[in-house]
Amino acid sequence: MNNLFLLSALVAIIVSAMIAGKATAAAEPRCGAYKKASQPCMAYVQGSAETIPQACCDRLKGFLDDAKTEKRKKIAACKCVAGSASNPAYKEGRVQKVADACGFKLPPADYDCDSL
């Protein structure tokens, strides 16, 4: 896989985390940073805002730029959000819209984070 695909997959996985907030023990250090980065996106994905704020994409990009610096960070960030795209707490389709607006591709919910 090329680096652009890996970055896109990681970004998409992180965006999908807005939907579930799942984490594994190994990923917990990155989950706090993810939750902080995704905060500007929450009103939109939960349905209380009608537009995606630019800060949503900007902060997720910053988070992902940091996560891509080391393989362990990529894997941990991925594990924070893997399988979260179908969380019923978020308005249907909103996470995909964030991914599209921010230029990210959402991976399948069963994505193998250890393969990054």
C-alpha cells in the first residue's frame, strides 16, 4: 500500500471514531488526543449542527499528522476508532459526510489496524 492510501485509511478510521469512541487498552494513550481533536466535529455528527466546521477537518488533520510519525501511533490511533462507524448515537450518514468534506476515505468497520 502506498503512504497516501495508508494516511487516508487512518484518517477515515479516526473520523469514524466519532461514531463510537471504542478503544483498546493498547490504544488508550491516543484516544484522549483523538477525542480532543474530534471535538469540533461532534455537534455535526450528533445532528445538532447543520454544517461541518473547518476546525473539524483542521484538528483531525493535525491529529493524523502526529499519528503518522510512528507505526505504533498509527496502530493505536486506528484502534481507538476501529468499528465505530455504525454507532447509533450519531446521525446516519454524518460521519461519511465529514470524511468526504475533509478528504478522507472511510475504511470497512472490520479494518485490521495491525496491518498499517
